Amino acid sequence: MISYGLYLLGITLYHRNELHSAEKKLAHVTKFYYAASPMNFAHSAFALALTYQAQKKTGRAREVCNSVVVNSLESNNEDMLRIARTFEADLALRQGRLAVAFQWAKGYQAKPFRPTYRFYMPQVTLIRILLAQGTTDSLQQAAGLLNEIHDFLVSTHNNRFRIDVLALQALLHNARGERSVALEKLTAAINLAQSGGFIRLFVDLGPQMADLLKQLVKQNVAVNYIGGILAAFKEDEDRAMQDESDHLTAPSPHLRTQPLTEPLTNRELDVLELLVQRFQNKEIAEKLFISPETVKKHLNNIYGKLNVSSRRQAVEKAQNLGIL
């Protein structure tokens, strides 16, 4: 029950763009995944991955996503694996890995629709990919799917995901040059979202959504609420600029200080730093959101590159070489 409460708190904080607080709640659920129901764990992980993605921690976002895939395979949970693979495509789209997302979309079956009351709705990923493709055929397919899903959500009284669908319909009509219809759909989404203080679901839709929201402000629609959403867009832009600046001005200290024929990767360095703290494989796996088997593979790679045969030897040699 504690895990369930933390999951609900975490996704609420994420939607309200309180990312640091959301991360702490959701990370607790994913760390103690064995205490949560499988789907609560999965959806907590999806929300945590998007929290990291919003913070420009793209590598950690992928690791958390992969932890759901690994857990699904290890527990032979086909339902969780199916939704985890779908979320992988969603994250790939957000990270600009379009070939991965487009390839996944070719084999996905959106129907039958099922009542959705958790954090993530798989069909939304397909619609986002179709909009990203931007062809006449893909936009037509997205339009039909959006209309069908909207009717289904109305029939199941699911206002939460109606917000997503209305926002995506706004982007669709905007892509078709139908600005007045786009603003009408977006106004409906804002009216549903305002009482709950939803922010991230608009920000996650990118710059075109920001442009449409600015048009609503000019029409005096929910000015204060939309102002908060636009402020979140600005925060994301600032994070992106800072991230780019850090990459340009700060060469990786890992690459600078490794006197090895084959340098350790960032992930191997993460494992090595946890070895210093005397964590066991299972604990390392939990902290890095990877499986214990993956930890073993990283350890073998570390031993080979450092030419050692034990954990303590690896730590001592890395310290002597100035790597740690």
C-alpha cells in the first residue's frame, strides 16, 4: 500500500512538473519493486524515466525503461513486456531515435482498446509517432485513431486521457493548417486539465504546443494557468542549453584520466564507484536500475580492462591509476 501511495504521489508530482520530488517518490517504488504490484512497478518506472528525460538525464531514462523489460523477461510477464516495449518506442521518439520508433510502429496493433487508469496509455505512443512521420497517410491514420480513442474514453468516463487525445488532436489540426480547429481542441484540453494542474503532458508535446498555447493566451483563455505551462517550457529550454554548454565546455574527466588501452565506459565507472562502497551485485543492480546479470557482465569487463581478478583488486588499481 505504501508503494501504491508513492506511485500515485510520484505521477501527480510529475504531471505538476515538480520533477525533483517526483523522482524521489518514484525511485523508491522502482528500487523496492518486489513490494509493488508488477503494473505499479512498471508505470512508476515509466513515470521515472520521463522524469529523468525531462531533466535531460537521457541515459538514466533508458536504464529505468530497460529495467522494466528485464523484470518482465525474468518474471515471464508477457503483458508487462508488451507495454514495456511500447514505452521503449515512446522514449526513443522523445530522444530523437526516430528509426527505432518508426520501426516499432509498423508492427503495433492499437486495437482492441481497453480501459486505462494508470500513468501510461500505449496507443498515445503510436499517435505521437504518426504525427512525427508527418506524411499525408500517417496524419490520416492518426486522425482516425484519435477520433476512435476519444469516443472510447468518453464512453468510459476517462477525462485524464481525454486531455492527451484533445492535445494531440490540436497538434494534428495544426499540422494540417487548420489553426481554428486546433485552438478549439486545445481549449477543450485546457478546460479539462486546469483543475488538476496538469503541466508536463503539454510540455512533453514540444515547441508546436507552446506556439498554440501562446495563441490561446492572446485570446485570453486561462491566462494564468497557461502562463505556468509556458514557464515550464522555458525551464526545459534552459536545461537543454545548460546541458549543451556542459558538453561543449567540459571534456569527460573519465576519458582524460584513464591510462588504459581500452578506457572504462561511463556505466563501468558507475559500477566501479559502487564497488568502492562495498555494495554487492544485487545492490548495484538496484541502484543502477539494471539486472544482476548485467552487473556481472560489467564486472567482467572491468576486470579485463584493469587486468585484475577481484573486486578489491579492481578498486585498488583504479585508485592507483587515478581513475577513481
